[in-house]
Amino acid sequence: MGYTVIEKIIADHSSEEVAPEKIVWLNIDVRSARDFGGANVVKNLEKNYPGESHVADPTKTFFTFDCVVPANNLGYAENQQVARVFARKNLPRNNLYDVNAGIGSHIMIEKGIAVPNSTVVGTDSHLNILGAIGAFGQGMGDQDIAFTFKTGKTWFEVPYTMRVTIDGTPAKNSSAKDVTLGVLEKLGSKGALGKSVEFYGATIDALDLAGRITLASQVTEMGGIIGLITPNSSIIEYCKERSGRDFPIHKADDDVDYVEDIHYDFEGIEPRIALPPNPANVRPVAEVTGIKVDSVVIASCTNGRYEDFAIAAKILKGKKVHQDVMMKVVPATQEVYGQLLQNGLVDLFYQSGAIISNPGCASCASGQIGMTGDGEVQVTTGNRNFTGKQGKGDTYLASPATAAACALAGEIVVPEL
Amino acid sequence: MKKSTTLTGKAIVIKDSQGTGIDDIDTDMIFHNKHLHITDINEMGQYAFGNLEGWKEFSSLVTENSILIVGKNFGAGSSRQQAVDCFKALEVMLIIGESFGAIYKRNAINSGMPLLTAPEIMKTAIETGDLLKIDLTTGKISSETKKLQFSNITPLSQVQLDIYYAGNLFEYGKSLE
Ligand code: SF4
């Protein structure tokens, strides 16, 4: 019986035999911690290995600050400083991505730190987003990550793999986010529980890097370990250029026995929106129009790339957001921020009345920008809308196009493109 | 001295008052969140199963060398390490379950608590008080009391054995130097 993509990646990084349910030692190419959990990683290392070296390979070890950047509360300021001091002392200076840099997982792709077939762990529960380029990414707790800093390896239970094939061309006003929400709607929050997902089909083939990131970023909300998309030539090209390296590309064998094999036809799929209180609570936007909106956020590791802002800009161009709407724009990284500046999008968003922030996780984790008050209705391009996660308000998840259209209308509307 | 991989101990089978195995025991039933402020492992034992109907007196039932036998999806829910440590505090030597929550499994392995997956264990004749002998490397369980043998149990992987011998994940890290 053949091997799945995740099994091949694991086999490349382990000396043990690989099969579902087997727990193996896995060599980790990139070990990272962010401002959330980073200070605890340092404390675990200092407590358990006093007086010893704490980092097996400094060149493979990284800190990325992205949750609350720059720190807007004392706790985060303290934690960032603990991690910053540790990084300056133990790592090459370039391996510390400080509060100006943006979302860690995106930086790893942009800087060529993560490449197809590489293994990456960190304290970010959405690090499996790296499945977008065919890399193994996994979020773990601070003890686990401290151990990888120290030893360069971790143990991992090989998951079962399911295959999801999606065909069809989405409606003109739909994008990767609507496809992603469409999958969540069908699979539900436990549909991929504990499994690795391989995505195939014409709809997936048509996704660019930003679109692949959007889909891979929400496999966590489907309960999955990771969602892997085999890189096409343009993704391979991008990763080669960014990393200056070559890497193997693994394809699943023809005779793989998937635990589940699902096919969706998304021909003409209309814009989707996830209603509170969970990301799988998905409806067509057209069914929930008219709900008054107080704030709109275009940001996050799910939809914080240049391509996402370009779509929003098309809708906002020459128009002003509704006077009762707070509109927040947060690029995923410094590079994306630069693209917005160079291509006139910062000016365009400014003219439309938006608040534009430095790169980071925006409202997602602990409130870099944009927490909600009781009764506030927020439409965000982010990935989670659990009760209380971004404050007491109600959070809806939608595409950049839908979010921008809602910002203009002051209520939930179907975007026109 | 290498720790032994053959363990002998007394079973405690977690069933409800009808005698059925209890599935989906979450970390709040194992170690309730009102005790999360406790960080000293020596204080944790008394609260083990403090929120599980019928088992609130668990800590007084545990004798030395107890083997905990549980149903499906044991340890679902939050990532709290105390839900493993409370059993370590009581010197529970092993947990055998039909299946485990993924984070619970990570936490148990990392803290050196051996954990065997035995999909049908609740359907066997094993009862609380039975004297069991277990080989962690083969997964073979035999009941000295009932003269029975059970297989179809996943033995510990190399990873689990490595960490078990070392004591916990961090000790294992030291042993690599
Ligand atoms: S945007 Fe949210 S989900 Fe994404 S990395 Fe940041 S905190 Fe995690």
C-alpha cells in the first residue's frame, strides 16, 4: 500500500517506520516560538537545563512576535522582552523577528525559512498553515517547543489521511475564503478530527499562494492536524527563489488507502459567512443580509496578504466606509505592508476612512487591534469567532470582498465584483 | 538502573453505577478548573476525579501500584498538565484506555506516564481489584486473578519507552548530551 504526502514528509525526517497511529521521533528543520508562549519556552529551558546550552542549532531556531505587536499591555511587554533577550544572546540576530515583522507563519514562507517538505514547529496553533506550500507545520505547547529548541526533534503520532477533492469555478464574487468556508460548512468542526487532509481538484489547482494559505489556515477549525496542498510550479518557483534552496516535492502514491475520500462540486459557489459562535456555522451571505455591522477587520494569517487587500481595494475605491463602521486594515507582514504602500493601497484605504495598522495578528489572538464590546457586531476575514475570543461582541467570518462591502453598507451585504 | 517494562499492579476500572465504562471523561472531570492554581504536584492527588460522578473519592481508593483502566476519548478537553500529574501524584503506574484525547496523550507521554491504548478493554472481564501483569513492550496483559490473557493492545512505541526510561521529556533531553 502506498504512502500519503504527510507519511512521506515524516519518513524523510525520521529513522523509524512510518504508519498511521505510530509515534515516531521526528527531526525538526525549523523550531520557533512567538510572543505567546515564547517566554514560557525560555523559562522551561532555564529551569530544566540550568547552566547548559539551550539551543541545539541556533541557525534553525527562531522567535517571531506577532500576537500583540507592539505590546499594548504589561504582560506581553514583559514576555516579549524575556524572549528578545534570550534570542539576542543565543541566536543569529536575523532569527529574531521582532514586533515590526508581522505574522510568524507568513514570514517563514516569505523568507524561505519554510520550504516544501520541511518540518516546522512553534507555539502557534495555526502553524499548520504551512501545508499551503506542502510543508509540515505544527503548533505545540511551550514544554514541547522548549524540548525541540534543546534537541532538534520531537515525537509525533502519524495521523490518518483523508482526501478532499474540490472541482468547479466559484462565483465571480467568491474567493478562496468562500471555498474554505464552504468546506467548513460541509465538514463541520470535527470533520477532519485528528487527520491530515490532502486537497486536490481543479478549484484547488487554481488557487494562488494567498488562496492556498487561506484554505490551509482553517484546517485547524475543521479539527485537522494539517491540510496539505501539493505545490504547483509557481509555488515551487516562489519557494526556490525565496529560500535559494532546492527541495524534494512529494506526491501521494497512486495506491494510497485514504480513511475518507470526499468530493465537492463548488461550481458557482456563492459568498459564504460563518455566524457566531463557531467557524463551522456557515451560511450563504445572501441568507443573513441586513444585520447591522459596527466593525470590519481585514487581516490575519487567513486573509492578510496583498491579494486579499487588492480585492477589498477594488470594492472600496473612491468610496467611504459607513459612518457607523470602524474599519481596520492590518497586513500580515512588513513585506505586505510595503506592497500596500507602493501600490497606493494605503492611500486608498486612508481615503475610505479605514484605520491602518502595522503588521500583526490584528484582533485574532489577544488584541493587537480591534477587540469588541458587548453587542458589537464585527465582520472579520479572520479564522475564529468563538464566544469571547475577540471580546464580548458577535464575530462573523467572511472574505475580504464581503468584509469590504459590509464596511461600505454598514450592514451584512453580498459583495459585487 | 533501567526501569522495568513489566509492571504488576491492581486494576481500577472506571465504570458508572450500571457497570458500563465511562467514555469522554474530560480534563475538568479529572482535575477541575477550580484547582488549576495548584502547581505543587504533591497537592494534586486529592483532587483526581474530583468532578466525576461516582468517583469523587478516587484518591482514597488508590493503593500503591494502581493501574487505571478507562474508556474512550479519555482526557478530552483542555491542555492542563495537572490532569496527568494528579495521577502521578497518587503513584498510579499506568493508564490503559480504549482511546485518548490527543493533547492528553502528549502530556502523559511527556511526563513519563505510560499509557496503553486497548480498544476493547472495557468489554473484557477485568474488574477493579484484579491483579494484572503488563508487558509495556509487547502490550500483553495477563490477569493473575482470572487467569486470562489479553492481546490486541498497542505496545509502547520507542518514543514512549525512551521518555519513560528517562523519567520525563526534559530528562530525556538531558540524556542526549
Ligand atoms: S492571525 Fe490568529 S490564527 Fe493567525 S497566527 Fe495570528 S493569532 Fe494565530
